[in-house]
Amino acid sequence: MSKQVRVKNSIRKKLLLTMIGLIFLLLAILTFIQISTQKRFLEKELDRRIALMKEMLEERGRTISHNLARQTENDVASFNLSNVTEMIHKTVKEDNGLSYVILMDYSRKAYIHTSKPELEQEILSDREDLYAADQKNATFNNYEMDGTAFKEFITQINISTEPWGVLRLGFSLAELNNEISNSKIGILKQTKNIIIRSVITLAVFVAVGVALVFLISIRLSSPIIALTKSARLLAKGDFTVANNINIKSNDEIGILATSFIEMAKDLENHNRILEQKVEERTQQLRDANNELHELDKAKSGFLNTVSHELRTPLTSIVGFAKIIKSRFDKFVLPQIQPEDSKAIKKVMQMKDDINVIISEGDRLTNLINNVLDLAKIEAGKIEWKKDSFSIYDVIEQAVASTSALFEQKDIKLIVDIDADLPVCIGDKDRLVQVVINLISNAVKFTEKGSIRLSARVENREMIVSVVDTGIGMKQADLEKVFDKFKQVGDTLTNKPVGTGLGLSICEQIIKQHGGKIWATSEVGKGSSFSFTLPVSTELYNTKRREKESEATTCNLKSSTTNKYSSSTNNNKNILVVDDEKHIRTLIKKVFESEGFGIVEAKNGFEAIAMAKKFRPDIIILDILMPDINGLDVVAVLKNDKNTNTIPIIINSIEDMKPEHSEIDIAGYFTKPVDMDELIRTTKDIFLRRYNH
């Protein structure tokens, strides 16, 4: 099912916002132009009015100054100052704009001072007085006194064509300034009113524009929205949506709708054809899958059959070969006379031949085990353990298992393990298998020198390395060293060595544990194989035993083992249960040579009957048997009070499954069994029962 797509910015929304923005921008520009034009017009009108007012004031001032000056000249010439004084005061009183009149000669002596009579007959010395006394022609002076602005008109007074003094008329500019301020306020009010009217007009136009654009956007976007919904339904598989589209315009949207309808019909046809093909392919895959299941079952059956048919004869071959070798060393070699060199040579050749049988049997056993292990790993049929363990134990067990390899060559094993290594989590036995394989490979390709086995922790990972001083590998071989069935031969002889499965199995095991494995090598200098493992944060407590304690334990074990000699086995009976006669015969011969009594059973029913009848001291039991398998035999015997205490050792071609790991058994061996280990385990069981 397709996911519902939410449209954040629809075409309708984009179109609406775009048109509104354009309308608003256009009207805003026009309004701004209108307001600016009106404002400039009002400002020019104000400037013109101010200039006119100033011009009128200057004209009035010059006229009054000129008239008063001419009358004053006549009165001053006739020394009629009283008439001048009366005329000037009358003029000041009648003209509201005229603030004062001063009549002074060029020595700055004031004869008339309407605003400050106390200064009459005094010499005036202010800056304005000095300025007026210096003027020889009619002029005016702008100045400010006590916060009030004045425009003073200065007119020269002549007596008989001789300069006598000046007549000064001071007009206050307060009224003019007030009128200018009022005019500016009026202009601001008019500008504000214009802005308000423009904004209202803008809002009206925007509202009308939005409504029109909204209607237009609906008309334009509705077909697109309908096509979008139809496309979503088409994406979900609804091919009938083409029948619901009703767009008949002749523009691009109409062409798009027509194309969409055609596409939907084509998709419906293609989908119908595709479904038919998918159904056919599905049936083919279903048949192929069933065939693969049958092949997988056949492969599993084949592997089990091959495992059984190969492991069982191998058990007999290797077991009887070891018996022959043991008896050969015990009975034949002592009978050969030292001086009979030909007989000694023949006997030693026979012994070598027996050793070849044993070694080749072991090699074939390893090959079978590797093939089965790899098949189980790839099929996912291996149950991996998730136990905590110490890497010390893994390395100790691997070194013990490969110690015999170093005795055959001039090679020194160097173990370098850091102290206080953390605990690891995983399948300990499988990791022991990995280390054994790496050590075995190192020994195989090293004729002399040393092999270093190390373990350390870096970046919260355990790193285990096996480094040898052997022949090394070419880069081409190194890149394929972990491939299945890839055999890296001797660099000098080019002869393949091994099956090519060991390292592939190691890689699978390490990957299953969440680690990685890699190799480095140089021809003639040796190779290095390393792998990593995740570690637990809890530090592993490396409590090492004291040598004295080890010696005491070894001595105790030795003395206990000696106490239970072969003569003690004479009264102990073992029930051997296996459907293969050769296996029963092999186990019988091995254990009879150790002094045990043997009772045989060829199937599960005989085993149950004989266990109840003879009450053996221990039972060695196969799992895969006809009629009733070994696990069912164990269940029957453990639920019978007369037989539930008898120790049972499992000897089978199958690995122990996890669901069977909890059953009450004393030991578990996989064919071909190591007879020496089986004897030791059996004796240990008897020792525990004997001590009790």
C-alpha cells in the first residue's frame, strides 16, 4: 500500500500567494508614489507660502522704514524730536508686528528707544547696535534676542544730504514662525489623511483582488488537484480512476488530463498482463521452491547416509588398526630377533603401513567432519551456544590438542597472552576448533622456526593471532584463502595441501560470533592469521594455580588412577549397544584388553531387556538404531528405578543437539570415536562410582 503524500504547498496556495503578493506590491508602489507626490506638492506649497510671507514682511518693513525715515529727517532737521517721538510711538502702537523703533546717530547715541526708554540718551553697544551704526544704506538684519527672533530694518537718516544716523525698526518673527509651524502641522495632517485614504483604498483593492484571485485559483487548480488525487489512487492500483476524470478544457490542463486517462488505461492493461506473468512466475517459483525443499531433504538425507556409511566403517578401520598396532607392538615386535635385520625391516614396514592406515583414516574423518560442519553452517542447522568463557581455556585446550604436531617437526610454539583478559561470550568448542585449525595450518606450512600464538584486547575486542615463520603465500592466494575448497599448495612444489574447507569453516564460525578473520602473508617469511571476538566488560579473573598445587593434584590423580588398575576392571561389566556388529566387536576387543566384561545388544529393545536383566556397570549406546533410537532407550532406562543409576555414554555419528544436552548422560562421543579417550572417560566414571 502506497504511503499517503501530504501536500505542504499546493498549486492553489502558491497561485493565491503569488497573485496576492503581486497585487499588494503593485498597490503599495502606487500608493507610495501617490503619497510621495502629494507630500512633495504640499511641501512646495508650504515653501511658496513661507517665501510669500517673508516677502510681504520685508516689503512692509521697507515701506514703513522709508516713510518714517523721511518724516524723521524733517523733524530732526528742525530739532522737533517730540513730534518724531509721538509719530514713532503711534506707529509702533498701530502695527502689531512692529516690536520696537530705535533712532540713533552714528555715535550710537539713542534718541528714541520704544522698547527700552531707559537707554535713551545712552550710547548703545550691543552687537546689533554696532552693526546698525556701520550701515550706510538701507538694509535689514536677522537676529535673536531673549529667545525671540527679530528682523530689523535699518534706514539711513540724512540731514541736508549729510549722514546723521539710522532709524531701526524691529519686527518680531514669532507670528511668522507660528504661522509656518501651523502650516507644517496642516501639511502633516493632510499627508496622514492621504495615507489613511490610500491604505483603505489599498485594503479594498487587495480584498477584491484576493477574492478574484481565489476564484481564479480554484478554477485553475481544481483540475490539477483532481488529477493529483487520481494519480494517488492510480499509484495504489485503482485503474478505474480514469473513468471519473471530467476535465474538458482545451488548454494544457485538458491535454494533461487526456494524457493521464490514456496512461491509466495503458497501465491497467500492462498491470493485467503483469499479474498474469507474476502468477505464472509465482507458480514456477513455488514449484521450484518445492523442488528445492525436496532436494534439500534429499541432500540432508544423503549427508546423513554418507555420514553414517562413512563414519561407521571409519570407526572400525581406525579402531581395528589401532588394536593391530597395539598388539603388534606388544606381541610381534618382542618376538623378532635383533640379529634378523630382514625381519626387522619387514616388521617396521608393516608398522609404518599400519600408521599410514591410522593417519589416513584420521584425515578422512576430518574431511567428513569438515564437509558436514560446513553444510550445517550454511543451512543454519547448527545451534550456537552463548556461554561465557575464558580465552585462556580455549587456547589451553587448542594447544593441548595440537601438541603432538610440534613433536614431529623442529618447531617451537610461543604462547603470548596478556594478563587479565575479559570474558568472551559464545560457543567455546567451536572457537577451540578455530584455534586448532589455525595452529594445524601453521604447522603444516612451517618446516622449522616458531609459531606464535597471542591474545590481547584492543578497542573492546579480543584479538587472537597465529603467526608462523613458514613458506608464506602469494597475494593472489591470500585473497582466496577463505574460499571454500580453495587449496593453497606448497610454494615450491605447487602441490595442494588439505581440503580447503578448514579456513572457510573458521570464517563462518567467527562471523557467527560477530567478529572478523583476516590473514597477512609474505612469501618466504611466513603468514599471520588473526580473528576478533566481542568481549564482556567484566574482567576475567585469571587465577593461576600454584605449581605445588598442580603437582599435588597430578599426584593425587595419578595415585587414584593407579589404585584402579586393570585388575579392578575384571568385575565390571559394560553393555555395548550398536546396530553395527563391527563397532560392537571393536569396542569389545578394546575394553576386554583393559579387563572389562562386555555384553552386546544390537538394538534398543535388546538394550532395555539386557540392562534390566544384567544391571551393567555402564552402558555405551548408539543413537541411530532401527525400531527404537538411543535417546528413547535413555528415557526408558532413566525412568526405571532399577536402571536409572546406570551411567550411559552416547557413541553416535550425530553431534549432540542442544535439546538433548540436558538429558542425564555421563558422556558423549562422535564417531569415529577416539578409543583412548573413551577408555579414559569410562575409567573416570568408574573411579567416581568406586570412590563413592
